[in-house]
Amino acid sequence: MSDGLDSWYHEKESAWLYRRVADRESDPLKSQLFRKLGEAAEDQARKWESLQPQRRFEFRPSMRARVVAGLADQIGPRAARNVLAAMKLRGLSIYTSTTAPGHVMPTSVSQVGERHRGGVSGGNLRATVFGINDGLVSNAALVMGVAGSGAAPAIVLMTGAAGLLAGALSMAAGEYVSVRSQRDMYEYQIALEKEELAEYPEEEAEELALIYEARGMDIEQARTFARSLLGNPDHALDVLAREELGLNPDDLGSPLGAASSSFLAFALGAVIPLAPFLIGLPAHSVMGWTIGVTAIALAAVGMLISLFTGRNAWLGAARMVAIGGGAGVIAWLVGSWLGVALA
């Protein structure tokens, strides 16, 4: 499609999706917001049509749009907001906004999108703890399974080291692909926002005003506020990314950083069951030490996880020991059976 037809189609598809979301949304304020955004998209589409009066325009939603709309119908717009954001729908930040009618609205660019900041350190800590837990449980079960088959300590150590490396690399690769894909989507959305801000700034200001209106601000006040925010070219794109897309342009995530953190967290957990083998403890006692240090580590991880769940720390420790211990016992029994069957 030509640039004009492509832009027309994008606006028509956005308007179609906005209407579907508005029909599914039970909150009247949010539904009204999406209907108005849909009307704004239709207006923009008509402008593109007026530029090519000789062309016949015919719209059919794409298969991707129909799938996304169907998903939003089934699970609701709030739960489907990430896939809706990938379709470049605006106003979805209303689902993550802590501002309710009557609450204080932002009064400067520095306050815009504050709800999208913070919590990063806590999120990284949580991911690290769960990464350590994955490495600990999976490699402990692997070591127990191989040891249950009657393999020599050197074989158990070699197998555990291979499991550590394979698991850590798999976790790192998965995290890299996940964060890279997410970052690509965010960068694409911000680039589109930049283009649209340059092409029709007044329409962008109106869309931003509608979002503030849905949060409880008087529409005229919202329009004045939106124009003042977008009046500074250095801050306009940042404001739209935060308020229309719900993104923090300063924190899109580092794929390499995420992959490295995931690799190190998994490896740290996976090396714990191998520690008694690495320091060369006698063969007759090495498994006892492995079980002991693994149980202690599982209890510690359970206590750390309780910081995020709000549950009793000792209960969290007991649960993790039970889960990890159960996995180890099953692996030991399967390893013992295979060792006998293949002997």
C-alpha cells in the first residue's frame, strides 16, 4: 500500500478496534474514552480519504486485528492490554493509572507517567530469586536422579555441570528473546508516535486530553493541559509515550542485561547441589552433604519468596523444602529404577 493508503488503513483499523474494546469495556468512563478515540481515528481516516477523492476506499479488518479483538472479547481489554498496545491503540495506560477522579493530576512533565516508574529494582530482585530457585530445584533433581542410578561421583559432577550450563544458557536465550521482542515492539510504537506527532500534533493533543478527561479532569482543562505538555518539542514524545502508550522511554529493558542476569541467577542456584562434589568430599558422604546444603538453600529461597508473597517466612521455607525435596525423591526413584533396568 502507498503511504496514504497505509495510513488510512491504520486509522480505520484502529477505529474498528476501539469500538470493539468500547463495547466490551464495562466501565462507562473507559468505554467512553475508547469510543471518542475511535471517533478521532475515523476523523483522521476521512482526512486521508479527502486527499485522494478519486480512489475507492474499502476496509476489512486484518486477521491479526480480528484475533486481537476476539481475545479482548474473551478475557477483557484490561487483561489483553499488551496485545492491544501492539496494535498501536492509545489510552491503555488508563488500566495502569493510579489516578482516580478527584485525585491529584500531574502538573508538570516531571510528574507525567510517574506510575510507570519505580519498582524496577524490586522486579529485578524478584526475577533473580526465582531464577536461583529454578536452577536450584532443576539441578538438584538432576543430581539426585543420576546419583540414584548408582553413577560414580565424577559422573554425577559432570552431569550436574552440564545441566547447569545447559539450563543457564536456555534461560538466558529465552530471556534475551523475550526482552528483545518487547523492546522492538516498544521502539516501534514510540517511532509511530513520533511520526504522528509530527504529522498532526493537534489530533495528538486531543487524544491526550480525552485520556485525562477519562481520569476525571474537566475536558476544557484537559485540553489546555495537554496542549501545554505537548508544546515543548523536547518533552512531547516522552509525554505521549507515557500517557498514551503506558511506556517509560527511559526503561525499555536491556536484552543483554536480562540474559546475563538470568544466566547468573540460574547458575548460582544450580551450583549449590554441586558444591560438595566440587570440594571433593568422600564418596560415602557426598550425597548426604548435597541433600543438606540443598535443603538449606531451598529454605532460604522460600523465605526470600515470602517477601514477595506476604506469606509467613517459615511456611514459605517449609513449602520450598517440600517441593524441592519431592522433586529430588522422584528423580532419585526414577534414577534408581533406570539404573537397575539398564544394568
